[in-house]
Amino acid sequence: MRSLRNILLTNNHSGRFKLSFVICHLSLIFFLLPSALFAQLVVTPQSATINPGVPVTLTAKYGKIGTGVQISENGVSDTLDILFNFSFFGKIYNQFYIGANGWISFSPNRQAIGVRTPPLTIPDFNSDLIPRNCILGPFVALSPKGSGSPYIYFDTIGQMPNRKLVVMWCQCPMYVCNDLTVTFQIILNETTNIIETHISNKPICETPEFQGKATLGILNESVTFSKGCVASPYKSNSLWKANKEAWRFVPNVTQTIYTPDSIIDYNLISITPDDKIEYRWYEGSSTEPFSWDSTVVVTPNETTMYKVTAVLCSGETFSGTITVTVVPPIPNAFTPNGDGENDTFEIMGLPSSAITNYNIKIYNRWGQMVFNTNDINLSWNGKTNNTGELCTEGVYVWIIYYYDKENKIEFSNKGTVTLLR
């Protein structure tokens, strides 16, 4: 009896194997701390062990994709659903509207269409043009309909009775200062009726023709002097910038001038599509990325750690890692003699749920095909799959092909294996 421990298996073809018996589809979803509801890093599968040079597909997916909203300059959206009841100044609402310039409301506010300048002081609240019954998160002149739009997204996430409506302005250009962008969120919390605003980045746009001021806060339905509500003064009547800041509001119908209930921990919730996220992949200890795509294919010949970073809306950076463990080389010989050891020719890897249109063919030295299958879990036992006859000792050529339909990746390769009896 011969053992492969004695003939071992050094055929690594200079690290150029691309064998379709296995492909690992690793999905990385990054942490959003400190919110436990959304702080999940899901890696599927949790570990990857392969033979040298086997292709591994690594895919980074951050957060979930919200519904994009196209709004005209200074416009107001159509009616949108919250999907839960929300109390605002004592009234219950289940629908809302989005203003292009950084606010949401519970009334249509058609009179505010075309209004670019936010309310800056208490007397301004009496204006018939400003939005009412609304949350300014902040109200600032924006250009959300240019190249790269939509810049505004929303989604209702979580499970009742703790759902959240998240409305996000993601890397939205500022009016006049189109090279400057803002990223912020307005969040409504089910049951508690708490309002949150989280600002990732709000720069100052200051030009001669445009003052670039902004207002952060909430306004009630009547917008009277006694019921006018704004945030702290430095957020309402001056040029101001913010970076990773957040506030909480709990409206009380008996209050006059409203200030934030508290400054809270900043925690942006991702509802962002991939075209607003920049991915960078790193191999080992390298500081130079080798790919900027969300999906990459790697063929390591030794155990390697891969790191990916995701930059969200040109501001937030999150990262994840995965280690691909590489075990001894792919067999170049096997002994199908029924002793229970090395009886089949197979390649070590993981289940291939991402592979479609797989095929392997094995030929003898005269070019005759002796084995052919579309099942990647079926190994070769040294017999012809047409007649079941034993194949003779010798060198055989294998050819492999697969097409990964999900990621539109095609692979083919070939090599040799020696059959010993």
C-alpha cells in the first residue's frame, strides 16, 4: 500500500491555481457602535480554509440601502409613510414629508417650496414661507438634485415597538459651495417619541452672495412666538460647523422656546447604497489597497489576513478583517485502492453556494474523457463515470470551469493528478 504522506503533493503551479471546486463568499457588515440594535459584524462563513491558490470571493456589504428620494431644488417631497405612529407636540402622525434643504415635517408645507433661507431668529417664525410642524436637522441651503443624486434616503428599521425612521442626507452638496458636502440624519423613535439629529459633517459655506447660515431645531404647527422652538442659540443665528455631533429632542406642548433635551453620543445609522461608500482592500500588513471594489477575488498561497475599510459619505470610516487559512498543497496524486485513505481526488475548500455553471472534466493520456460532472461536491474515485471501470495507473489532466453568477466572475484552470494503485 502506498501513502500520499510519502509522495506529497507539491503541485502549486507557482500559485496560479484557480480551482472551481470551492469559492468562499465572505460578507462583512461593519459595526455601528454603540447602538446594540444595529451593531452587527456578520461574516459568512465564519472561517475560510482552502488549498493554495483556490479562488476566494470576499464581499463587503455595509448597512442596508434606504429608499432614495429625488427632490427638486428647494422642493418638498410627496407624502411618505413612517410605518408607525409618532407623537409630535401632542398630535399623532404616521406620515411625513422631506424638504430638500435639510428638514422633515408632518405637514405638506407647500408654502415653503422655493424657500432656501432657514428661519434664524424667533421673529422669523411668523413668516408664512418657512416650514412648520417640522424638524430642522439642520435647515441649510443645499443642492440635492445635481450629479450623483439622490443624496437623500430614508428607511424604517428595527422591530416594533422600537422601530426607527431614519432620514439621511448623504454627502449632499451645499448651495453655491458645491465642493462642500453635508452628511446628517434625523431619527424618529417609536414608542418614546424621541427625536435625534446626528451630524457627521456640516461645513460652513460663506460667499459674498450667500451667507450660508443654518438652523437646527424643531418648530410646532402654529409657529407662534410662544410655541417657536429652536435649538441652542449658537445653532440658529450664526455661521456654524459641526463634526460628529448629536442632539436629542423631546417636545413638550407647554414649553415656549425649546432647547435640546440633551447632547447625546453621536451614532450614524447606515442606510447608504454602495455608490456613496468607498471600499478599500488591504492584504496582510500592506498599507496600499489592492482593490476599491466591494467584491474582490483572492487566491492566496499561504494563510493571509485581508482588511477592508468602508468610508461612508466621505466621512465615516469602518473596517473589518477576515483571515483565509491555507492548508497543504492540492493533491497531485491519489490511491483509489479502497483502504479508506486518499481514495478520491478532491480539493479542500468550503461549500460553493455562490457557484453556478460548474464543471470538471478529467482526461487520460490519450485525450479520452474519463470523468465529467457538474456537481462540485462529487470527487473522483478513479473510475470512469460512464462504465464504472477502474482507470489504470498514470497521469491524468483535469480541467475546471465555473461562473459565479452573483458577482459575474468567471474562472477556469487545469492541472494534472497521478492515479496510483
